[in-house]
Amino acid sequence: MNSSRQRVQFDMRFGDSPVKPGMILGMFLVIAGSLMFVDNLDILPFSATKMIWPAALVAYGAMTAMRTTSLTVRIWSGAAILGGILLGLRELGVLHIHGNVLWPLALIAAGVVMLVHRLQWAPFIDKFSNSGTNFGSSSESHSTEHRLREFALFSSVKRRVESPAFEGGELSATFGGIEIDLRRAEISNEARRVVLETNAAFGGIEIRLPEHWKVSIEGSAAFGQFEDKTIPPRPEPGIQAPVLVIRGGVAFGAVVLLN
């Protein structure tokens, strides 16, 4: 059986040119400005500015889905898009939805992510039963595995990676936190470049890197941030510095990179 995971790629096009995440952001700004302008004219039977928040959710979900190959991130992106559409239809009076639909969608998305990650009931129950009065638990360990795959839901995870051939991986924190120490890891592939997918929803991810690594952030954030606090390396002439590419999405959370 082939151990490589299949990934779904989106190819959206506007005319003859591919649609990029920056184009989606630009279209959102145009739509938001137009809604505010029309609202000031007072020619519509509803408040157009109330559509900005639903449009922002749809734009964020679309940008995040296009910038990642992680199935986990795309599950959250789909939930954001669906939530934005439902809120928009409610503002238009098409749907009569009582209460906030975002929290139920967040719970559904969290459940789907759990199923995708194939969490077993026994370890999952142990997380909660061993945590005492706290909802969730924490785990700490070190590993020599070449690829990371960590998922924290209402819990915290700490890992120290000492792989001589680190290959990247995927980190997902939902109402929880993940701390990864890569200071003893090395990137030794021919390209000297690896990709780490990071997804933080109402949670945080902290990654510590060796001082000779470069960081390239290609993620999308909504009501959150990607923060690079590393010191840029100064490699000797003729020596290529290893590059860690950070992709994924952040919503109401943060991904922080340190040395």
C-alpha cells in the first residue's frame, strides 16, 4: 500500500489566469466597500453592512482552502464558508435561524477532524479521565521521527524532535495548544526545504527552530496571527540555509515561531 497521502488540489480560474488568495482578498475588499456605499444610499430594504461579516467568513475560508493541502485545514475552511453563507442568508431574510450557527458548526468541524485523525475512543477517554478537574490533558515527549502529525483538542501537546532528516508534517490545535521544539532537528533533503502545515482554531501553536533555519510564512489568519520571532540566519557564502515553510490557517489563535 502506498504510504503517501493523496491531496486534493483546487484550480480556480478568473478568465485565463488562476485565482490566487490575494485576488480573493481584493474581491472581498471591493465587495465590503460596495456594501458600505450602497448602505449609505439607503436604497435596499436591509442593512448591507451586515453582510460584511458573512462575506469575511466566506473569503477567509476560500483563501485558507486555496493556500493549504491539509485536509484538516480544509475542513475548518469549509465550516467557515458554510457559516458565512448561512449568516448571509439569515441577514437577507431567506433563512430564519435562531441563535448563532457558528458554534454548532465549530463543534461539527471538530468532530469531523477527530474522525479524520482516527482518534480511538480509549485514548480519547483517557485524556479526559486522567486530567482531574481540567477538561483535556497534556502530553510531553521527544521523538526521532522524521514527520510530525500532532492534534490537540481541548488539550496540550509538547514534542521535542531530534530527527536528522526532518520532513515537516501537520499540526492542528483546536481549543488547545501545541509546543514543538525542533532545535535539535535537521533538514537534510536535496532542496533544503520542508513544509509544515499549521492549523490553530481557538488555540495556539509554538515552534522553536534552530538558529540556522530560515522561515517562510505562507499561511492565512483571521482574528489571529502568524508571528515570526526568529533571528534571521547569516549563512556563510556558498552555504544554503535550510528553509521551513509554514502554511495553514489561524482563526482566533496564533502560530508563533521562536529560536
